[in-house]
Amino acid sequence: MRFLLISDTHGKLGIINELAARTKADVVIHAGDFGFYDEGSCARLADRELRLLVIHSDLPKEEKDRILLLRKDDQIAAAREHRSLSAPPMRRSRLFIPA
């Protein structure tokens, strides 16, 4: 049995599936920072986690830079405006092997 140990995927299930297929893993062990957020999560995130949410998003660099310069309340508002930051990825994706 082959195991894939991974962490810090920040809500991007595609990378888990890609690495599992590439390594022919039978099981994935995820060590943390899955990064799934619901609509109210941004307001509850610590400053560091909110910054990481923006940094690891699929937004263009210029938009990330703009959001990161904002005050926390404005960062939260911007994150809510961008579906890629506020929508839970689980609704759009799934894992292909046990995790």
C-alpha cells in the first residue's frame, strides 16, 4: 500500500488528486491546513490566515497585492466579493482516493 503525506493545500483538491495519481498512492494522509472556508469564515480568521488565504488564491497578483494592502475589515469584504476566496471548494471538487 502506498501513502501520500501532504499538507498546506489551502483548499485546492486538484493538487491532492494530481500528486496521488503521480505517486500511485492508495491513501492520502493530510497533515493540516486543508483550507476550507464557509461564507462566514473570513471574519473569524486570524490576520495571518486571512493573508494566507489571499496569497494562495487563484487571483491575479495585482489583485492579491491590492487586497493585502487593505485593513483587515476591508480584506474581509474583498475576500467575500471574490468567490475563489469565500466559496468552499468541496462544493466544486472531490477527492478520488481515501484521505
